[in-house]
Amino acid sequence: MREEPEEQPDRATRLRYVTLQIPGFILACIFSWLAVRWFEVPGWAATLAVALWVIKDALMFPFVWRAYSVRTNGGLHDVRGRIGTATEALSPDGRVRLGSEDWRATAAADAGSIQEGASVRVIAIDGLRLTVEPVANDAATPEGSV
């Protein structure tokens, strides 16, 4: 199997993340100011608290940016055609992993049972349940996978 290229956040994802951190930053500033005024906390300590808040947001970004990414406009139905891995045998029901997401799945009627670890392609979706078919290992490419 070929190795999947590493994803990188786009500009819109970065902007969305920064924008959504602004309310927390404002609250950190307000509480720091109140701590200085009401509890006589030294100004340097309040400034340090706000700086640590910003550093925390910057350090967390590499771990959470995918949650801020808008992948597609089609919602759940865009999983059709993607390739995943059976995390348990599907005979006919089981579970499938698409990228970092775990889904309930049913093997297609003509697919028989699908073994754990097999590559599968999503052919349909009904609510939060996928219908999948097995994929030959040479046909399982990173294209279409999450």
C-alpha cells in the first residue's frame, strides 16, 4: 500500500481557528484585568497568564485543526466512493474506519462477508450506516480516502 500524503490546513481553516479563539482570548484578558484590580495580582502575572493562553492555542492547533476544516459541501453523503478499512468482520454488519472516523457498516448484498482489516469502498449511506463492498488491495489507493 502506498503511504498517504500528509494533509496540511488551508488558509480558511487557520483563519477559522484563530477567529474562534478570539472570545477565549478576550475572556482571558478580562479575567486577568479583574485579577489585577480585585485581587492585587501583579501585572506581570496577569500578562503571563494571557500569554500562556495564546501559547496554548498555538500549541493545540496541530492536534485540532481538522475539526475546524470544512472538507466538503455535501455533508455525510460525500463519503460515497471513499476507501476505508474494516475494523471488525462484516457478516453482514460490522464497523469500518474512514480516516479517523469509525462507522457502522453493512456489507453489500453481493459482497458476502468481509474480513477484519480488509479494504472497503463506500457505495451507499443510509443515515449513519454505510453500505460497503470489498476492494482489491491493488485498487485501494489514498484517493477517495479521508
